[in-house]
Amino acid sequence: MSICGLHPSSAHPPALSADDAAAAQENLPFVLVELKAYVAKRDNATTAFSETCDGKKIQVTCCLRRPPRVSYVCVHSPDAAEINMEPTVLATEEGFILIRVTIGAKGGQQKKNIDYYVYQADGAGGPSLTLLPRPPTGYSFNASNIGILVCRPDDDDQSGFFLQPHRPDDNKGYIVVGLHRKLGQPPGHFTLCIYDEKDGFWKTHPVSLSLQEQGNDFAHINCKVIAIGGRSGTMAFVDLWRGIIFCDVCMDAPLLSYVKLPEPLKRTKILQGDSRLCRDIAVVGNRLKYVELQVRYKASVVFKDHCVTNGWVAAIWSRPASSVSTEGWQEQSWVMDATGLKVDSEHLNLLPKVQNDEGCILPPFLRVYICQPVLGLGDGKDIIYFTVKRNRGDADGWVVSVDLENKEVLGVAPFAAQRYIVINHAYMSSRISRYMSEYAGD
């Protein structure tokens, strides 16, 4: 397999520990999955095979780890397909993963050589990997604008499908849905791109929000896609700075509706940059949960006109997942001061140590870089995960899990961040682990 233009570490995935092997046997309710896959040969019971667009063999393997350790995907081509950049996990839903792989492309030709695959962990014959047809010309997707909707036959009504994110089922199908806005399209106007497994081809639909839904000065920069489900096949396209576009993708004429996000913790904050570095949203149970992580700063006493981080504040809101609900956002829990968190000695020893100007060790979360809150998908607790670094450009990072309700650090794990420029969106939460019935280690 030829590897060009990849970060050197992409050929060397993290070693799996005995605890990782044990965790994979436990049917974990959810895991954290790294967005950038590794280009390396790993074989276990999750390995599935397919072909590239030019007929070369390719395989995908999932390596599960207990949160806050980050799970990852390995992509390998026994036939030496040329992989010029890291494959990307675009979306996961139930037992499915949508993966993008760029094959044999260099320079400006990359978009012409992108393959999209759907990995299924729990099919009737074991794990499978399906190469999708290329999307229509002019459309390409990343983790911010595409998602998966899982479908299964409706026993009560043979005329259609309903969506039900629960137990594994051999008869499940899927729909891949992307939201695209072309240059020049008016605000609130988009193109919906749909690939339905049972049809086997892509369809496009022009969709738009009504002027009433848009309100004044409407803007929407999509950064996350969530499957809501229901008989209409509702998907949520989220701008984490502003609001959510709900779309009933299984309708003959898909309709859009809009819900604003809660007001920022800091009302004067300028909404710019990658919103995923300070916000997240997910379906947990039958509710949408939304988290904001606000890093605190104070003036540096050493460098004039400079600030240093000084802890953080986090808040979680929730509302019914249904797009038609009239219930607003409800604040569930929040931490006013991260320095008040309970941290036992074991976790304290794992956290990065930083000194103040006098050379004394500071409490946790002071003068470190903190970003990317990710909601845990377990029911009953408000748990978030986030990344910590001593310095923005460090190759070493840590993932920390915090129980906001009980104000307690639950876990700390190292994270190899050298493949991400400075601080970047690096992992997502996924229920794929529920659908891995068997597992084999390295």
C-alpha cells in the first residue's frame, strides 16, 4: 500500500491494552471515536472488506477502547491502493459508520478521487463494508454536513419504514443524508443530497426555510448532523453557534423547520471560529442535549496585553428531540468553577502539571488549553469529555471526563494529538460499541 502525504504517525495506531480488549467485550454503551483513521493493517472480528473505485481491495477495522480513551478505525489496502491523506470518519449511527477515503489523488485532484463507504458492524453475515456510488458532480461531504439515518421494516405497517435507535436488527437499512449550500444560494436555501440503500443511487432536492422561520439576519454554517428518526425520517442539521434545521428527509417533499440554540453563557462572546471546540449536541434518550464549554481567562502578570486560561464553566441544556415540540430549552446542570471539581489522587497524577510565575504547581485546569466538549451518550448522567493540552501546539493531549451533576472528574486518558494542527476537532461520541457482538485484539 502506497502512503503519500500522510502524517507519519498515521501508520502507527496506538497500542491496545488489556483493558481495551476487556472493554470491547463488555458491550460498552458508547465510545469516543477519532475522526482521522489510521492507515495500517489491523485484523480482528470487526474487520470488513470491500473494493476501491478502481477495483483494489480495502479493509476497515474498528479498535474499541473504554472512554475517556479514544477508539479508532484502521484502513488498509492489501492491493497497495494509494492513500494520500488520512481517511475520515464522517458519521456514526447505531451499528453504522460512514467513512471517506481519498484514493490515488494528488494536489487539486483530491475531490475527484474520494470514495465513501458504509461500514456495518451487525449485519446478518458479520461486519460489512459497502462502497457507495460517487455523489453527483459538485457535491462532497465532511463530518460537518452529512449523517446516517437507520431504517428497519415496520411490522405494523408494511408500506414504509420507521426509525428506531434501539436494539440490533438484521433487517436494518440506512439512508445517507447531506446538506449542501452552493455559492450564490440565498440564505436559508440548500440542496439536500440523499442516498437510500434500497434505491442504490443519490437524489438531490432543493429545500428552503420559510422567511418566517428564518427571521432577521439568518445565517447557518452547518457543523454537525444528528439522526432524530420518526416515521418522517427527521434529521437535524446543526450550526452550533446559532440553531438547528430539522428536515423530514423521508417525505416526498422534505420540509424544513428551525429551532434556535440557547443564549451563550457569555452574552458578549463573538461567535467565530470552529464552534465544535466549545459546543456539542446529541440525542440522549428521547431528548436533545446541548453543552457549552466556556473557558475563562485572566490577564497575564508577566506579558503585557496577554491573557492566560483560568479554568472553565460548562452548562447543559435539553429539550425534546421532536422537531414539532413546543417545549423550550431547559438548563439541566452546570459547573460554576472548575477549580471546585472533586479530583482524586489517581486522576490528579494523570493530569498535566503547570506552574505559576513563582514556580508553584497550579490546581487542575489553570493555564492549560481546554477545548472540544463531547457529550456522553449514557442515560441518566450529565457527563462531558474534553481535550486538555499544556500548549496549543503540543503533540500530547489528554481527554478528561467530568460528571457535571456531581462536579467530579471521572477519568483522564492520554490522547495522541500530533495529527491535529494546534487544537482541532478530533473525536465524536458513538454507540457503535453496542453493535460489536464479538471482538478480537491485535
